[in-house]
Amino acid sequence: MKQQIIRLLPAFVTSALILLWQIIVRLADIPLYILPAPADVIRALFLERHSLLTHSWVTVSEALLGMAIAVLLALVLGVMMDAFGSFKACIYPLLVVTQTVPVIVLAPIFIIYLGFGLAPKILTVVLMCFFPVVISFTDGMAAIKRSYINLLRSFGAGNRQVYLLVKFPAAFPSFITGLKVAATYSISGAVVGEWIAAQSGLGYYMIRVKNGYMMDKVFACVVIIILLSLLMNKAVLLLKYLVMPYTRKHKI
């Protein structure tokens, strides 16, 4: 009973904050173009549902494609860094440096060289998602006890068998941890790319309604972005429970 109450506490706190927000906006008579009430946001979600659904599909498509590319690159580079220590020593600092530059700064550069099509949005997602996946995957493989590898070697296993039988399975939980972070970032990465130049997507929709001071629709778009990010995170957890059935006792 106590655990159930603890689990419900975030919902209670969130509901209380939303109610307080509604009361303050109504009592202070704050204009819609400054701060909409939650009721205004819900109304905008309903009235703009078709536009939001259309733009959401574009953003999710960009996020999924960027995630797929980021994961593929992370797997290849992770194996190379694990297999060759000198390569890891050279490339690891560069990976860290890439995280010190805000993606919003790089997005205009991408557009100069890649144009206004799909490529700069996908590249933005790749840059935001690649780092947590490759670092988690590489660290997961590096944390494996040497005795396990020596045991396989004693039975004549080659590098391929070592990775398939020991390193990949052992590093999978770490890989999933990085993938959860990347999945949450993927929607934000797509939106950032759409802020710079796009003809569709939630980022484009947000800029358009922001320029019209339609703050209820801006907040409605933010709600959709949050929900999509949470869904991406839950999709990774579902993948984890499908691949690792023994973790199903933990709820998603």
C-alpha cells in the first residue's frame, strides 16, 4: 500500500501544479499570448489534433531514421574501439569534444552544406543520439571480466565467437541504457533541426504558431513533444523486455 502511494505521488504533485497554474492564470487574468491556462492548452490539443498528428509523423520519422543511423554507427565504432586500444585512444577524445558544441549551433552549418531537405534534420538527430549509445556500449564491453574471455580462448574461440558469445550479451544492458537516453533525445534533435529550416514537423509548427503569439498551440506542441519522447523511451524498454525476458518482472 505504501509503495502504491509513493508511485502515485508524482501524479498527485503534477496534478496539483497544473491546478495551481490554472487558478493563477484565471485569477490574475493573464492574457493568452503571455501564458495560456491548462484548459486552453487542452482545447488547442483537441482543435489542432489533425495538424499536430501530421507534423508529429514527420518528426517521428526523422527521429527513427536518425536513431537507426546513430545505433549502426555506434555498434561499428564501439567494436572498433574495443578491439583496437590505439584507435580508442585517438577517437574517444574527439567524441567527447563533439558533445561540447551545442547542436543548435551546428544546425545552420548543416543546412549550408546539406540544403533544406531531410539530411540536416537526420544528421542533427544522429549527433544527439550517437554519443550515449557508443559510450555505453563500449564501456559495457570493457567491463567484462577477463576470465570469461580466457575461458573461451581456452576452448579455441576466435574473436568472432568472443564477441557473439560473451561481449555482446554482457554489454547489452549498458547498450540499452545508452539507447534509452538517445531515444529520449531523438525527438528533441529532430525538432531542433526543424527549427532552422523545414516545411513540416513539430519544430516547424512550433515556430509558426510562436510567431503568431498563439501560446496555447505552442504549449500544446510542447506536450506532444514530451509524450513522443516518453513513448520512444518506453519503446526501448519494450525492446529490452523482449530480448531479456528475465527482466519482465519489472514493470515498464
